[in-house]
Amino acid sequence: MDMPIYVANCNLMQLRFISLLLSIFFSHFLWSQKIKSEEQKSYYNLLIEMRYPEALALTKHEPYSEIKQLQYRLSKVLLQSGQKKWKDSISTCNHKKTAIAQIYCHLINGYQTLYFDRYNPDSFDFFSKALQLAKEENSIGLQKLSILGILDVYNFQLVQTNEDCKIYLDQYLRLVENESDNFRYQINLLLFHLRNISLDVGLKREFLHGIERTIEGFKSNHPFWVVYYSTVGVLHEVFGNMKTALDFHWNAIRLIKEEPFFRRLKFRSFIRLSEIHRRINEPKKALVYIDSSKKYIDLSDTLRARYYLYQYSAPNYLALGDYRNAYTLKSKALDLKDTLSKNKNSSEISRLNRKYQTAEKERQILIEQQKAKTNRNWLIAAGLALLLGTGIAILLQKNTTKKRQIAEQEAILKQQRVDNLLKEQELLSIDAMIAGQEKERQKVAGELHDDLGSLMATIKLHFDNAKVSKKDPALQNAQKLLEEAYQKIRGMAHNKSSGVMSDQGLLTAIKKMAKTISETDALEVTVEDFGLGERMKNSLELSIFRMVQELVANTIKHAEATKLSIQLTQHEDNLNIIVEDNGKGFNRTKVAGEGSGMGLTNIEKRVEHLEGSFTIDSILGKGTSILIDIPV
């Protein structure tokens, strides 16, 4: 192989190898990213659907993964919701190795602050930082969890007058991907309008129908049903459907087992049952339900729980005529309300300050995201350009290789045409030689038969009419010799003009030749024929006879054989000739090198001219087999 071709092939192989490696790398990268993305999405969905026990079970199997540890801790914080303390419940999360780890830390710290220091503004700050980082990382799941944390901060307020809550609701709505997200949005929007458990509601009945259609897509044991019954029950109170409201609150109470994160919902449902009975003038029953609610006081916010107990107990005592208790409880409720309002106002002021501080950060995030998007687009473009360039290089290399192969094939075809032309010239020369030999044979035979034969016949006639003694020994010898000469001349003329040119045909000529040779007792020649039918063209028969004659002559001259077999088989349009002897065999390469194989070479060229095949199988000491296939 030429050096430029070798280098080109090496470059092509390298390009293909690099392209294959890039393809494998990108496929593996995309596959691993897809697996990680699916795992994260599954975890996010469990938290959004409030299936905290399942989220905890999902993350506890890999304690040595930093992210899994953080997910486990977040799941545990949400599961307990401040209703049960454990030794690390209020410890600060300080993982800062990656942005994702920081987001989980902010979420953990935000919920721990919310549950154990309810009105500390730091909870809002933690969730806001988590949301900012989630936007920077373009993580939809973590953005949704961060916004839900912020909405939880608003939902724990006594009165929701802050319209900023609606801003975060709108942000969450833009991230909705499925019915679970849609349900969380609808419930938080309802809570925003209900203003916790007060009854100042600005919703229409169509909204209720929308929630009903959404919840029907979840199984009856799904946690969403507890939230649905407890929250929508309040909405039915607003619409005046007291019986339905009672059923909804009781359904919520029955569905709640021992889940810590539903403890405050059970408390609220009992409070709402007491308020419904108060409104239908059943103060004693109302006080019974208030007493039942005390078992489920929100341990993470006893201040607000006590406010509810005092606030909703006072009217019932007033209805029963117990003015002292009514006054005392109302006073306590007002005191707690002042405290709650101060806490709420302090938190609100802190949030407003941080809101303006984060506005610039969010603008910077948008700028960075745009830069990242631009860089990503450039990276994709560069990758596509690289792949395109690699593809073009491969195509160019293939095109060059193809052109070279075509040129080589054209050169080979040209050489083959030259070789065929030379062969045709050689075959024409052989044809001319054979035709000349045949004409010479005919001429010699004619001269022998017509001229010399006639002359010998005339001489013999004169001898027969000579007026001398017939018994003269000299005359008798002369007549005898004359008869022998005449017969020889006649035989020579007959032999020269006989063979395939006679009316007997190819097979008869070969058999006659075999008989003549066998009669010498020097070589036993046998002829076998199979399927030979009508005669072929005289020129073809002549060519075949000359080839067989040449092979037999070679056997007699060189093979030192005692037996020779000639087999002729005709099958449809193909004639098969096999000539085998038991002679000493030969090495054709050596014979050709010595220049003594012209006879075989001429036969082979003659077979090629007839578009046939010529095969020699010779083993030293064991004989020779020659196979000829000719289309007829």
C-alpha cells in the first residue's frame, strides 16, 4: 500500500474512532443524566404529594451520598412537622459543597425554623435563598419545593393580608407540570382567599368544581384527600352548605391516623366542627369539639393554637350565659392576637426588606441564566460543528477513497482489455496456424492420393503387363515392394484427410485414435462417453480433437504411463472432458519455468477462447488429471 493511502486510511480510522468515542460518551452521559433526573423527579413528586413516609424510605438506603443524606433529613423534617423532636431536629445544616446541597440545606433550615421558631423571619429568608439557587440551577423540582416552603410561611400567618403571597402563587402556577402540582396550587390559592380559618372568602363556586375534578384523579387513601376534606369543608361553610361541611370535616378526621404532619389539620377540623355547631345554636356540642381539639394542638405553634381555643370558646360560653368565662377567654384571645400581630408584623417587615434585597439578585440571576443559555447554545453549536466537520471529513475521505478505487478499477479493466486483446491475437494466431496445418494436411493428402498415388498405380499396372517371367524373384520382390509403397502412400493420404473432418465426427475420430494407439501395446487408451448427442460445428469438433490429440501426445512423450482414460460428458449446453493417466506426474510451475509447457499453454488459451475452463491436477508419482469444461 502506498504511504499517502496508508496515512489517509489511518486518518479515516482515527476520525471514525473519535466519532465513536464521542457518540458513546454523549450517550452514556445523557443516559446517566436521564436516570438521575428521573430519580430526582420521583423524590420531588413524593414531597409535593405529601407522601413523606415514602420519601423517607426512598432516601434512607444510601446514607453515604451527600444529597441522599440531605433528602433523608428534609423528608424527616416534613414528616414530623414540628410535632415530634429528635436530637438533631434544630441543628443547622451547613453542607455547602454543591449548589444543590446548599438548596437542600436552605430548605431544611427553613422548615426547622418555621416549626420550632414559628415567627422568626429567617424561615422566609431560607426558602427565598433556596428559590434563588434553584432558579440558577434551573431545577424545576427544587423551585416548586422552595415556593411551597414560602407559601407555608404565609399559611401559618394569622391573617393573610400580604399580596406578595399571590406573587409566589403565580410563580408556582407557571411551574405546574401535572395534577399533583395543580392540586397544591389550588389548595394554596384557596387558603389565600380563606385567610386561614376566617370566613372572608372571595372565591366562586366554579373554583370548587375545579378542585373536585382534580382530586377525583387520586386514590381514596392519598394524603391529598385529607387536605381536600379539611380545606374545602371550610369553603362549604362559606357557601352555607353546613351539612356538607360537617361531612367533609368528619371525613378528614377519620382519614387522619397518626401522621404528625396532619396533626394541625385534625385540630383545625375539630375547631371548624365547633364553629358550625355554634352557628346552628348548639353551643354545648361546640364546646365538646373544642375540648376534643385540645388533644391535637399544634406542638410547633401552641401560641396560635391557644388563641383559636380562646377565640372560639368565648362565643359559646356567651351563648350559654356564662359571661365570666366568655369575658376571660375573649380577653386572653385578644392578648394573644396582639402578640401574634406583633410577631406577624415583625416578620412582614423583615420579609419586605429582604424582598428588595433579593430583587437585584433575581435580576442578576436572569442575566446569568441568559449568559449560561448563550454559552450552552455556543457549546451545542460547537459540538454540532465538530460532528458536522467530522462527518464532512469522513465523507471527503470516503469520496477520495472511492475515486481512488474507481481509478484502480479502471486501470485494472484497461489492463484486462489489453490482456484480452493479446489473448485474442494469440488465439487468432493459433486459429490461423491450425487452419494452415489443416489446409497443408489436405494439400499433402491430395497430392499423395492424386499424384503420387496415381503414379504408383500406373507403375504397378506396367509391372503387371510386363512381358517377362512372372516367376522372376526380382520381379516378385519389386511388385511386393511396390504394393507396400502404394498402400503406405494411400494410408498416409487417408490419414491426412481423415479425423474430425470426415463424416464420422468427433467421438469416432477420438475412438479411432485410441484404438490405433492401444494396438501398439505401449499405452492402453480407453474412451468413455456420456450424453453425446448431435454433432457440433465442424470447427468446434476440430478444435476439441486437436486439444485431445495434443494431450494424448504429451502423455505418450512425457508421462511414461501405461493407461490413459478419456471421458467425454455432455450435459445440456456444456461439454466436460477429462483426460487421466497413471504416469509420473509433473510440477506445472517448474515445467512452465523451463519453457517446455507450450503445448499445455496453447490448449489453455484455446479453452479460454472457447469461454471454457481448464484445470490441471498432477501429483508426482501418481499421475495427471486434466479437466476441460466448454460451453457448446
